[in-house]
Amino acid sequence: AEFRRRGFTEVTLWVLEENRDARKFYEKHAFHLDGGTRRYPRTSVPEVRYRIRLTVP
């Protein structure tokens, strides 16, 4: 709600690929994988990128 109130139209976040609980949480709240991947700095742990498009009131 705060992002929408401030006029944001999209939210992007990175999640550790193995963090299944976090991934389920974001998916439950309408975030979608967008195909982005990277390695977490210093440890090379894989991350995946999620996005959600917001509608502004």
C-alpha cells in the first residue's frame, strides 16, 4: 500500500534461490519471477529476481 501511495508502479526484489519460504511468500502476494538471476556478492549463492506491477489509485 505504501508503494502505491507514493506513486510507484513496480517493485523489484532479489531472493536467495534456495529460500523456498520467502519465495512462497512473495508468490502468494502476486510477485512473479521475471527471469533475472545473479550470484550474491562474496558468496556466489544464486539469487532470483521477482517483480510486481502496481496500480496507482
